[in-house]
Amino acid sequence: MERELRVGIGYDSHPLVPGRKLVLGGIDIPYDKGLSGWSDADVATHAVIDALCGAADLGDIGTQFPSEELKYEGISSLTLLNRVHELVKAKGFSVANIDTTIIAQRPKLSPFIPEMRKQISQALGIEPTRVTIKATTTDGLGFIGREEGIAAQSITLIQRESSKG
């Protein structure tokens, strides 16, 4: 048996706006602003989706789920993640692990990380120990430091077993 390993990296950012709920890692975070976007604007899950798309040669989130399509307006990013996972599996790959960093000045995210890990791992059908989520700030620098937006980056490793011969 030969193992094929592939790595993908993803990034997303959205502006914070009043009047929207804040969704990160598939869960609602209590905060006075939310992220603006076509779907639920979950930058953490979007970064994971882009990482998986890159690793499996599926383009990117916009290729898979064009923002101009009405059926994606307000959709849960966990639903989109599950759909991408089905495409990854159809290519014969499984997710080895995901490592994601959310960059936000506020709110404090550490209390929500265990539930984010659980939600993302459930959407992918993998153990929560294969999903790492971390949070950091920019110490007041840039659009994130000014609390104008939130960003996330993610990297993933996928694998495929194949018979050589």
C-alpha cells in the first residue's frame, strides 16, 4: 500500500457589522456585532473549507459555492463544510487533521473552542482530536485590532491509501 498525502491552506476574513449574529466554528458567539457575508460568514469554517478544497484540488469556496447563488444566502457554513467533505471523500481522501487559528481582537474565544472543535469534527465525521482551533489577537494592530473584522487561517492534511501495482 502506498499513501498519498496532500496539504491545503485556507484563509478568510469578513468585516464586523451591527445587526448580525457572530458565528465562528459553527456556533453562535454572544457579541454585539456579527460578520457580514453571503452565508453565515463563519470565517473559521470558511478557512477550513478552503484548506480542504486546496488539498483535494477542488478550487476554492467561491468555486464550490458562488456567492451570487441565492441558495447559499444565509446557509450554515457547517452545511457547506459537510458538502466539501463529501467531495473530498469522493476523490478517495480522508481528513488526517485540521489546524485553524482565528484572529480576533474581541470577543474572547477560548471558552467556545471546545464546542467549535466538536461542531467541525462532526461535520467532517472525524474525532475532535483531529481538529485543533486556536485564537489570537493582533495586539491592536490593523483592521482586526481596530475591531473592524475577524480573520481565520487553516491548514489541513488529507490522505489516500492506494495499491501500487
